[in-house]
Amino acid sequence: MVYPPGPPLPPGPPGWQYNPTLNTPPAVVGQLQAQAAVAQQAAAEASLAARRQRMAGRWFTPEHGWLSISGEIATVGLTDYAAQGLGDILHVSLPVAGAAVTAGDPCGQVESAKAISDLYAPAGGEVTEVNAELATSPHLINADPYGAGWMYRVRLAASGGEAALRPGLLSPSEYEELTKGVG
């Protein structure tokens, strides 16, 4: 059943505006908007703090890869920035365990709904382990790029330490500066 429109609403007290869903004074609306802005700012700061915590202890490449080093083993993956930019990751092609990778050279590919991108080795050495879960669940890179979405581990080249790392690796703050305002 359709009801006819009711009689017009009487005017409210001075300073009130009629809103079909809320009949709220402008001063209260302003306060609510200010509170919402503060909440949005707090959420953005918390998100940034969480991202910085995930990035701590890692090195980054300008191509948006990361690595963390523990002893002579480096774990390699894609950054959250890359994962977001690529969109849904559909397939990854990684080096096999036992393969040698050279710092700075392509060593695999990432296929997403948007593009196919080369994966560049941030460190040279022998691949010791590949994240087998990515073969059936490549979306882990999107969901948790610094955790369950890691790609492979490499034993740093015998020349050791920094000689095995590609030139131009970025600290977390340098990488954040690189990606600030991009996208």
C-alpha cells in the first residue's frame, strides 16, 4: 500500500536544518564531522605504524621487492605496495631450490589480473627453499606479503654479506619515501 505524503513538517527551532534522515543542528553536525575526521586520521596513523613495523628489519628494491637476512640466509618477497598495485595475483613462477640466482637479475615472474611482471633477485646465491604454498595459493602474496606470502630463501653467495646483495637496496625509510604519493 502506498501512503500519500504527510503534511509539511513545521519549522524547527532557530539553527536547525531539516534532514530527511537526521534532524540535527548544524553545530552538532560540525562536531560529528570533526570527530569523524579525527577518527580517520587516527586510523591512517595506526595503519602507517603497522606498515612500518612490518617493514622493519628488511631491505627493499626499487622494483618493490624485499629481503630480510638471518645469518647467511635471505628471505625474499614482494612488498605490500607491489601487491596492491598488481591487484589479484593469479600465478607466480619462482626459481627452484638449488638454482643459482644473481643479484639484480630476473629470477621469476608474477602474473596478476593486471600484468605479468618480472621478479628481480635482490641477493645472489643458491635458492634453498621456495614457498610451495604459492603454487596453489598465490593470493597469499596479496593477503600477507611480509609473512605467509614470502617467495623464496637464498643462501647468500660465498663472496658473503654485502657482496651478494644487489646495489641500490633501500632502507625502510628510503622505500617509504620512494612510494610516498605514488600511485
